Amino acid sequence: MRARWPIILWSYLGADLWRFVALTAATLVGVIAFAAAIKPLADGKLDPGQALKFMLLAVPPMLQFALPFASGFGATLSHHRFASDNEATAAMVGGVSHRALLVPALVTGLLLSAGLYGLSNSVIPRFLRSMEVLLVRDAGRLLTNSIESGASVRLPDGAMLHADQIDELGPDASSGASNVLVMQGVVAFKPTAEGAPEWEATARRAGVWLFTGESARETSVRISLRDALVVRAGQGAAESGTVGFRFSLAGGFSDDPKFYSSAAMGELRRRPERVSSIDHVRRDLVGRLERGRIEGEIRGAIRATQALALEDADGQRVSIRAEGLEPMADGRWRLIPGRSAGAVDLTWRLGSNRTRIQSAEEAWIGLDDTPISSDSPRPRLFLELMSVRTVDPGAEGGATERSRQAIGPLYLAGEPGTPLLETSVDDLVRIAEQEAAARKDEGIAAAAARLRGQLEKLDREILSKRQERFAASAACLVMLMAGAVAGLRLADSRPLLVYAWSFFPSVGALITIEAGQSMTHRSGEHGLLVMWGGVGALALFVLAEFWRLRRH
């Protein structure tokens, strides 16, 4: 007679298992989500209403941590109760094997593992992104809380900002700003790598304009220090009128693959410039490559015509007449004055057919350090003039003289911008390595090596994050089976002792998963051995326990 499947027994044991898992998971998720919201609430980043929303958004991500433990705990309780009440013994006497008793646990584990893997690769990244957006969306609150607590604010370019007082004015319809803040008693400075100030500026007042995008995922910030007094390293104080900063707050998730699904990670690798650290190195490399081209064009123009045509941001052109070009140690180029005039002459073509003529005893031209971007694809130049005499026929008062004048940004006349910004990052690295070898330029070679290193780091991070999600899902299945086998085998022990028997090996497996993820991120694929070694060891533990169960 063919044996029948114990469907009723499986339904009974499976329902008990699901009930324990659901109750345990709900409790753990609630506690962890509440704990996650405490710090942002205490720091003033969230108000009570936002904290509640933050907790709700945290529920799916917290399942990634709670579900494996809830599965193991639920399996332990359900199977231990089943065994301690002698129901397991009765079932085995009736011809139900040990393997058949574990079928509900196996099916449940497979379903939970597959569900957790799906959540980790699609749903959880979206909720993590929403949580991050909720924290950084109100940039005004973040700035206000930092200033009111007496802390300095670090801007994305490394500059530090401090103010004695900050007031919120609300939206401004004229500028389109979603919020306007006014700071009093403002100090800003930018430290060097050694910690010394590269420059510092003080102002009585500063305005802050916040512009929130339509998706509310990015806030553009514009800070303007009015009537600022600026001191630069090696120079005296000078009135600079207005000092401004512009940057965007995008929530930080553009840099971390944990905010991306597996498909989005693939797209991120195809367009790695979306990662701000890679984009910064990429634009630095483009600037170094463009420097050689710009120098060649400037030398060629001066050698051919002893004149260089530039234009400013408004399209006004200036013709510079010089004898030659001499490179300087600081990266600038000295314009050699003409022998006949004894000076470098500049002729500005202004509107209404007006001209302005300047002559400088000494003049230098340099490439601005501002990184090239898609918004500003043209390499930016600047001029430094010494002992400048200016004649403007359309102005009253005749000629004016200044000891020093800086002019910029300027661009090569008719320069459309560099095509390298449209080049893929991988192709850019190859181009840079070829150019570095041809020019024997160590600066380009070092920048190309940094960019290649950033790409390799991104590859390792994506690999580690994908494998971590897979391993955590597999661990959920193995932890549930560990709890089920321990519950059946240790029927005469107390439930918590039984759970501890499977709990500590499970914790070890999760620790090795996190350690392996970190090792893979830092050093490569051999970290996967650690990551999967813990899961494999836990699986061997389950098999050993099942073998002991069958013996008895």
C-alpha cells in the first residue's frame, strides 16, 4: 500500500510555525524600527510626525535583520512544543519519518528565504532611500539645528561654516526658494590637508536659499556672505563684497549601493559617474587632460600671431598680445611682454563698438582649479596682472592704474567645451593612460590610477552587496532549519535553552556574512569565502544535529 502524505499534520505544524514566526518578526521589527528613529528624533532631524513615518518606512528594511532570527526562534518554539507534547513521537510511531516532520519547516524556510531575497533586491532599497530622503529633505532644519547647537557646518567642498545666530524667513516667491534663512556673525574658512586655513572670510550677515527639486529628493543650497572680509594664506585682508557657495544635498544615497536594487547596481556600474567620489576624480582627470590641450593651443596661438583670443562669461572678447609663454613652478604660465612695448597688452571688445585697452608690466595666465562639469564644460582660465594701466575711451576720468588685478573666469574664444565629459569612465581611463605614457606625465598617470582604483572599489562594493543579500537570504533558511531540528532533538530541555543551542551558531553565521561583506568590499573575492563559510558551517551544524536526531 502506497504511503500517504501527512497533509493534516503538515498543515497543523506549519500553521503553528507561521504563527510564531509572524509574532516574533512583528515584535522584533517594531523594536528595531523604534530604535532606529530615536537618534534622528533626539538630534532634531525629525519631528514626532516624521518620526512615526520614519518608523513605518523602516519596517521593510528591518525585516532583513529580524526575519532570520524570527524564523529560527519561531521554528524552535513550534517544533519544541510539538516534540515536548509527544506529538512528534506519536507521529513517528504512526510511520511519519523525521524528514517528513521537517517538510513544513523546509517549505517555510524556502518561502521566507525567497521573499527576503526579493525584498533585499527591490523593496528594501527603495524604503532605505525614502528614509534617507526624509532625513535630509529639510536641509533648513539640519542647518538650523547645527548652528543653534554651536556646531560648525562642513560644506561639500570642505569649507567650514559657523554663525552666531540663524533665523528662518520661509519661502521666497521672487527667487523660487522653498526656504530662506539669514545667519548673523558668520565665519567661513577652508582648511588645508595640514589643517591650516587656506582662506577665511567673516561677514556680519549671510543669506541661505534652499531650492527643493520636484522629486523632493534633492535640495540645492545657495549661501551668500555679504560684505565679507576675506584673508587668503600669504596675503593681507581685502574686501571681497560677496562670498558664495553652491551645492546640492541628495541624501547621500547616490554613493552607497545599499540604496540600489541588483538591476540598478548594474546600471550604476555602467554609469559610475553617478557616484560623487568617482565623478570628482573623473572631472579632475578630465581637467588634467585638458590642461595639456589648453597649453598647446595657447602656445600655438602666441607662437603664430603673438596674440591670444579669450572671452568672459558674458561673451566679451579680449585679445592679449605677448611675445611668448613661460611655464611657472606653481602651474601658471607667464606671458612674456613684447620687446617693443615692454608690456602685455589687452584689448577688450565691449558692447556698442567700445573698446578698453589695458597694459600690464607682468602678466600670468592659469587654468582654474574649478572641476569641469556638464554644467560648465569649458576649461576656465584666469589672468593675474601687475602694474596695470587701463584706458577706457567711453569712461570719464582718463586712464586708471592698479598695482594688481585678477580677471576670471575666462575661456578660449569659441571653445565649445571638452568632449571628454561625454566619454564613458572606462574609456576615459584608457585614454588617460595612453596620454600619460605619451606625455610622460606623472600627474595624469596618478589621476588615472586613482580613477581606476575607484572603479575597482565600486566593483568590489557591488559584488559584496549582492552576495551579502544572497547569503543573508540563505542564512534565513538555514537558521530556521537549525531551530526546527534543535526543537525536535532537545524535546526534554527548556525552550530558551533549545533556542540558545541554535542561536549562537546562527549569530556566528550572520557575523561572518557581515565580516565577509566588509572583506570583499576592501580586498576582493576572497572575502566571499568568509561570507559563505559561516553559512556553510551553520548548514553542517544542522546536518550534524539532524543525524543525531535520527539516531535517537
